Amino acid sequence: MSTAPGNPPNGAIATENLCRHYRMGETLIRAVDGVSLEVRAGEFVALLGSSGSGKSSVLNLIAGLDRPTSGSVVVQGKDLARLSREELAKYRLHVVGMVFQSFNLIASMTLAENVELPLRFAEVDRGKRASLAQAALERVGLKARMNHRPSELSGGEQQRAALARALINRPQLLLADEPTGNLDSHTGTEIMDLLREFNERLGMTVVMVTHERALAERYARRMIFLADGKLIDDRVNVPTTAAAEVSGVQR
Amino acid sequence: MKIPDLTELALRNLRESLLRNSLTTIGISVGVASLVAMLSLGIGLQQMASRRLGKSGLFDTVIVSSRRDLRSMGREEERNGPAPGESRILDEAARQEIERLPNVLEAYPDIRFITELRYEDMPHLTTVSAMPASYKSNDAFDGMQGSYFSSDTAPEAILQKSFAEELLGKTPKLGAPDPNVADLAAPLLGKELVMRYAQRETTSSSQAASASPLSSPSSSSAAEGLAGAAYSVVSREQKLKIVGVSDLDPESMRGPTRAKVFLPLKLAESLHVMQPTDLREVSRAASDQPVYSSVSVRVTKPSQVQKVEDAIKKMGFTTFSILDASRSIQTFFRVLDVFLGIFGSLALAVASIGIVNTLVMAILERRREIGIMKAIGASDSDVKKLFFAEAGAMGILGGLVGVALGWGIGRLINAGTNVYLRSQSLPADNFWAVPWWLVVFAICFAFLVSLISGLYPAGRAARLDPVQALRYE
């Protein structure tokens, strides 16, 4: 594994002139076009932009699901562009936890099985797996439903299960792609509260993609705006609603 | 991923689309079943053939003859054997010498002569030959009614089925079904036959004949020899008890079984029956030593036949064995097995296309699932292994079911054929065999074929781009 110069602190992300171009027939689509940004460990960052702005593409590049056309993504001192496919899979398994707008639970598996799936890839022993999965589901308040299949649950419950799955390998980085996009505002708030809890209690770095500015303003400490694959604004945000209460807890 | 996890996930995935995967697995089973049925038939036929031929004593027997007796030789021997004049005389001394060769079990003379047998005062002219006691275990007498000779010197006879018919005055009608051996044997067993034969008796003045050296290289002709002949021919009678009626076709075999009436060997030897060779050999052999037209040599193992043949040839005799025939039979069965195997495998080849199809369909269906697994940390090889495991599980399941099915089909065919054979009053036989290695081989082969079939789908699944796969609804 290659190490980028400077070796930023644990959990931190640094992209340098990051580009992801697609070719669609004759036209070249510049989904990400020269984005340079830095995320410090323990930050809660919102990536904002309208659809097609490239925010999801940036998230996929950080998640190691995609490779940049040019530029670099350095996470925990590793340049993802230079990792082999196998190393990238290990990175996704151990460093990153991910939640999606459409939950992406495997329909044929129960919640417990879904949650413990990353542990199977990590070759964790069977007995240990069950207790870890149970603990993770307990943390998101779904222990009672661990033997249900995703289709038997509400959207909010499914997303909570997805969060439990993202947590199971204790990643430093939690990447969320429109996590509340398919939820009503009440359950959306529940999910966001969980994200904030993970960020604050577990010290996970959270990068959330959303097109809802209000949501970002309520939870994120920093807002990065993208348009047409380019970074157009990067500003510090003081979380609104729960800010006082959260800071109160911290003090 | 660990193998138990892989197996568990693979089986779970197979259960998810139960109908499709069951159909694919049944396809494999049918393929394996046809392979097993075909090969077990080939193996069974081969085993039956070698069992029969082995027991018939043809593959471990060398027939030795002197070059002097040209009639008993095939054309090939005439071309490459020693010149007739240089050949040794096949007498008792030579027989004993042959018997002492390594790997030789026994060497017994072939005694065969044509003589008259009387049954209920009716004369019948026929070929009589002598059988050593070792023929008791011979497959040739499997279908025999009655029993084998009680001893090697007992005045007993075993009749050929056709001769039994003759004795009973039943001439087979054209087109009529063959009479049952048991029906023929019933009125004959225990009855008496009187054999009238010509005995060769050495006269007291025969000493002149012994002057002729044993290894004489002389080119003396039969005419010369006849001048020194010193024996008389006496007409004798011997009573024989019929102990068995055999179901053997006299023309089907070479050697001593080509006769219609069989006598115990030692009895036949003691009778000193005039044999056709006597006329020509007598002058050269020691008069009190019998001379044989041919001697059958039984070898310990068929693999030793060649060595024994070579040793006997060195002694100056010509030999014949059907080793070459057995080689070509083996080749035939090998070719048969290959053909049966290829035909059997065809169904498996079709089934393997079914596996490819099923797995490619599964990839399309589970594209999103593959994307999810990759997003949460599955490596290419995890995904590949999972599809391999699914293919392999279908292969092993199909293999197990297929072996059982093939076994059943074979049993059924065997049973059905035996019912038919029995209805034709032929002995039932097991011409179908599933050795344990065929079971292991069939399952491994099914597994291997499935893995090969899974190669392309698994590779395709592993290469899926997770971003694209996750976008897929």
C-alpha cells in the first residue's frame, strides 16, 4: 500500500484534483472534475448539490467503490487509486461503513444475517458474529426484529438495520448517500440522530451526501457544495436545532 | 470467506430460486445417471467377459504341439516356427519337462479320438476327448446337468448336449427351439455307455524302436518310421457311466472341449487308445512312452503366458495361445468404454450448459445483491467463490442424485435382461457393475464439470462494477 506524503490523521480524507470522467457514446461526462477537499477525523461533513452535481460520485470515490480517472483520494494515508482490487475490498470492509438511500439490504436474508454479512467477509468466527450482530441491532433499537426479513420492516427500520450493518466492522468512516431520501421527515430525523450519535459517541468521521440543505444545516459541522463536478463552496456550519442540546451534553 | 460460510450462503441462494436450481440440478443428475449407466454397463460387460474367459481357461492356456504334426497347427505357426524336421517329439518326457517350467500349473496331453459308443445296444460314432480334473472349476461346465467326474480315473463320461440328443434319438428340427438340457439329462444320467476302442499295445519286440534317439534330428519320413513300428492294435471295451450332460457348443472352443463325449484324463491315458498321431510318431519315440499330438499347458497367470510360450518354443515346440485374442478383446472393451463414456458425457455436457445458463441468469437477477456485497466489503474472489460454490453444490447434489439414478437404471436394465434371459432358458448373469471408483469418479466429474461451467458466470459476477450494480433496480 502506498502512503501519501504528509500522512494525515486517522480517519481523515484528502482528495487532490480528483476527477472521474465517463464516456457515454461520443460525449465525455465529467462527473467529478478536479475536486480537492480535506475532511478531518471526527468531522460531520455534508456534501450538497443538485442532482448530477457529482456529489454521489465523490462519495463513491471516497468509499473505494469507484476509481478516479485522475487525481488522488487519500484515506488514512492510503491512496485509493493505487490500491489493488483486493486491497480496495479490504478497505471497504474494514475502514468504511456505508448507508444508501435505498437501504440496500439483501432481501433473502434476515436482519441479523444482513448485519453480520460483513463479518463473514472478514472471516470472523460464527459465535462472535452472532453476538456482534445482536449488539449492533440493539444499538439501533431493532434487536426484537433481528429475525425478520427487510420486506417485513418499515423504511426507517430498514435504514436503521443498514446503519447497524455499516457499524458492525467498527469503521472509522461512515459514508451516507442520501440516507433520508426515502423516508418521511420524522423517521429521517431518527436516522440523522443516529448518525450524529455515531459521530459524537463513537468518533466516526461522517460524510453525508444530501440535496436537502435544511437537513445539512441541522446536523453537519461543515457543508461542501458541488456543482457540475466542481467544488463551489466549503463552509463551516453550526448545527441548528439540536446544537445547543448536543453541545450541552458534551460540556 | 470461509468454506462453511460459502457453502451456507450458496445453499441459501440455491434455495431462493428453488425451481430453477432444482431443474438445473436434475439436468446434471440425468447427465451423471446416463454416464454411470453407460460406464457401468461397459465395465460390467468387460467383467463378465473376462470372468467367463478367465474361467474358460483359454487365457491361461498354451497349447503345445510338435512341428511334426502339421495338422494341429494354424498357418501362422507354420510360417515362423522351427522347421518340421528339427522339431522335437512331444512325448511324456517333454510333457514333464514343460510341467517343470516356472509358472506352469500343469501340462496335460490332449487326448482326442473318434470311436464307437453303444447306448442301449445302438452304436454311435463320435469324438471323445479327455478332461483333466482341473476343468471342474471351468466355466464351460456352468450350465451342466449332473456332476463332474467323481475322480480322475473313474469310468464316467460327460456328454455334450448334442450327443445326448443323438442318444435319445431326438434330431433337432430346423427352426424348433433348443431343447432344455435338464430335459435331456434326466433320462440319461446314471445310465451306462459302452465305449469300443482300439488299444495300442506295445509288443515285446518293440525294443528296436527305442534305439531311435529321442532328440533325433533325422529327417526320417513316416514311411521309414512305419517300418520300425512295433505295436499291435487290440479291440477293447470300456463301460462308462453318464454323470453329466453339458450345455456347451462343441464348436465354440478350441482344445479338448471340442468333442462330444468327455472322459477323465487319467482314465483316458490308461486306456492307451490309438490316436492318429501314433502312426507317424511311433518310430521315433521310445515305444513305452506315449506320444501326444498336443499338450495343453496351464499357466499361473495370463500375464505369464508369453514367458511360458517363449520357454516352450526354445524347447523346440510350437505353441499357441489366445493371448493375442485377449489383447484385442481388451482393446475392444477399452474402445467400448470410451464410446459409452462419450455418449454418457453428452448429457452431462448439455447439463453443464444448463448450469452456465442458470448462473448467468442468477447474476442478472442478483446484480444488485452483488453490488451490495461488494459495497460492504466483499472482494472479487469472495463473489467468485460464492458463485463457484453454487455451481459446485449443484454439481455435487446432481452427482449424488445422478449416481443413485444411474445405479437404479442399471439395476433395472440388468434385472429386465435377466428376466428375458431366463425366459429363453439361458443362465442369468450380472453384466452390469458399479465399482466404488465409478461412484467417486462420477461425483467428482459432475463437480468438476459444474465448476468449469461456473467459471464464466463466476468471473463475470466478480468483475461487476459495484457502482453500476448498485444503480441497477
